[in-house]
Amino acid sequence: MTTGTDFWLLGGLIVLCVGLGYFVRLIVAKRIGATLEQKIKVELEAARTEAKEIIIAAKDKASSILVEVQKEERERKQEIRHLEERLAKKEDALEQERLNINVESDRLKKEFQKIESLETDAKLLREKAVKEMERVAGLSREEAKGALFRELEQEYKDDLKDSIVKLEKDRRDQVEAKALEIITSTIQRYARDHVIDVTTTVVELPNEEIKGKIIGREGRNIRTFERLTGVEVIVDETPESILLSSFDPMRRELAKIALEKLIKDGRIQPAKIEEKVEEARLELDSRIRKIGEEAGYEVGILDLPKEILFLLGRLNYRTSYGQNVLQHSIEMAHIATMIASELKLNVAVTKKAALLHDIGKAIDHEVEGTHVDLGRKILKKYNIDETVIYAMEAHHEEYPFSSPESYVVAAADAISAARPGARRDTLEKYLKRLEEIEKVVNSFDGVKQSYAVSAGREVRVFVVPEKIDDFGALQLAKKVAGKIQSDIQYPGEIKVTVIREVKAVEYAR
């Protein structure tokens, strides 16, 4: 049992411990507070010191900047003063120069007035002397001049005649010799190979089996190909090759591209033939455009519109008496350039006129008009300089020669056409006959397309089925044959084949 005395002793001991702990804590807290206060005071003093140093540094820097600015300002002011002094001196010099010019101008005016006065006096004295001479001679000045000329003419009439004839002959000989020298030099300076275009194109085949695919079952593939391209396909005994025959070089090129695409694809059937022929048309257009651009670069003409360049490229697939028209035009441009340079004429106009002189031949034969008239219209449409048009329009003498350049273009045309081996008349007549056959056939109503094949011994006529029925096709064949017989001269006979094809297309969706 705990007694009351022990209880009070224990309570007092607890109170004593609590009080002792409080005093100890209070002492520790006071020491910590004193330490923190001292630390804060030290840091505050350090901050004040640092602030003072910053302010002092800023003042020093501001002072140095101010000194620098004042120095620059003094230098600028000094430079401005120098400029002002130089300007003032220049103004003084200009003013002095102006005064000198005015003085010189006044002096020249006085001298000019003196000269005018002297000229007037001299004129009066001359007129007075002439009148005195006329009075003494009894003849006027014009009468005296006429009498003197008549006397000289009678005395030296024969000598003058002989001299004039001799001068004319010598001059003509000199001109002809110079012209011969220029033309001979031009021909020697420009030498180009000539290749006569023929009417067939050979397509190489990878193997003999492909011939059967090209012909197709019962010949349907080859018939479709010939109908779409207008080219006759000749499959003969020649190993690994097929012959494409047509008088139109563009048709042959189109057929060659299409056939090569079909061979590469391997799937040859009517639908695929139509697809490849259309692809070939697009590729041929791209080739034509590129050929035209290359022709312009070759002769150094770089400012032609793209439409003109395209027509120029088409000339690569046109012939004139067997001569490639584009090569003929390029050759003419070079020859005309050399001649114009020798004669000191406008080289740019002459060169461009020579290159574009046959541009009208690039338009299909369905367009009416001579190639010169068509060429003039084309060049005017695309705003080609009129001097170029005047220079090109006279090369066949359909229009008068209106400039020296037009004579040069005509001469270059004759030189290029007359080069040995450049042209072949027989081939051209043959090609013209084929064109005439197609033109006659196309004049009938309902004809969609016509192609002269087999060297002109056959013409295939494709009609619009909605306009011509089967009986009408028979009648059309007779009419076409009669028209050809009456309008065209040809050896042997011409077979007329009228083809009426109906195609129905629908899509399952």
C-alpha cells in the first residue's frame, strides 16, 4: 500500500522534472534564437555590402558609357562639320563652273552670230557673182549647166555608153562570183546526211511464236490492229520480224510503238490492242514535243511557243518528195544563217523564217489551203514577228519577196532540196496518190475512217454503223470504187473494202 506521503513525494518529483525540462528548453530556445538573429544580421550586412558594390559598379559603368557616348557624339559632330565644309566647297566650285559656262555660252553666241553674218554676206556675194556671170555670158545658170552637159554628152556619148556597159558587166560578174562563193562556202560548211523515208517499218520480234498471237484466232487481232492504226501488218517468212506498211510515217510510228507495247505485255487481244494503241498515241505526242524542242535547241532558237514546237516535231513524220521535212527545215536554218551572216542581214529573222517555212505541212491534210497559207495563219495565231512571216511566205513565190531575208530563205530552200540524194520524185507521187485515194473516200457521208494499204492496191473503209446499214455498205463500196475510177489515175486495180462493225458495251456492277 502506497502511503499518502509517498504519493506527495512522487507528485513533487514529477513537478520538479517538468519545471526543470521547461527551463532547459527555454535556455536552448534562447540560444537558438540568438544564433539565428546573429546569422540574419550577418547575411543582411553582407547583402547591404553587395548592394553597395553593385550600385558602385553600375555607376562606374554608366559613367564609362556616358563618356563613350560623348566621345562618339563629338566625333560625329566633327565628321558632320567636315562634310558641311566639303559640301560648301563643292557648291562654291559648282557656282564658279556655272559662271564660267555662262561666260562661255555668251562668247559662243557672239561667235555664232558673227558666223551667221559672214555666211549671209558670202551668200549675197555669191548670188551677186552668179548674176554678174549670167549677165556677161547672156545665159542663166540652169541654161549654162544644160548646155555644158549636152556638149559633154555629145562629145563622150560612145565612151559613156561603153563605160556603163562595162561597169554593169563587171558589177554583174562580181555579184555572181560573190554569190557563187557564198553558196559554195555554205554548202561545204554544212554537210548533212540524207535518208530517204520509205513506206515500211520493221519491228523485231523476240521469237517466232509471237507472230501467231499477233495474228489471233481467225485473224481478229491483226484486223483490229490494222483498223485502229491504219497500217498494214505484213507477216511473212522473214524470221523474228514483222513489216508495217503505210505511206504515212506517223501512222507507222504509232503502230510500231503500240506493237512493241503489246509484245512486251504478252497479252494480245482486241481490248488490249485498243488500250495499247491509245497509250501509244500519248507516247507519240510526248515524242513529237521532245523532237520539236530538240530541233529548236539545235538551231539555237529558244523563244518559240510550245504549240509551234509541237507542230515542228510533227514535221519529223512528214516528207516532201521523200525528204524528211524537219531535217530539211533544220538544214535550211543553218544554210540561211550562214548566207545571212555573209550578206550582213538579220540573222535571227532569217534563221527563224527558214526553220518555220514549212510549218503548214504539220497540219493534217483535212485542213484546206496550201502549206504556205496555213503556215502564215499558224505563225500569226501564235504572234510570231511579222518580219519572220514576210521572210518565209515567199519561198515558193506565192507571195512577193518583201525583204532581203525572204530571198535568202528561198535560196536556202532551193539549196537544201537540190542536194544530191535529198529527194525522190517517184516516191512523192506515189504517196500523193495514196493521200488522194483517202481524201476521195473520206468525202462520202457516213465514212468514219479510211486507210489505203497494200501499196495503194486496196482501200479499207470503216463506216458509222448508225448511219449506214449492211445494204448501204454494199452501195457505198460501189460508189467509192466509181469515184476512185473517175477521179484518180492509178496502175492496175484498187480493191474497196467497206467494213461496218457494231460494238455493244455494258458494265456489270
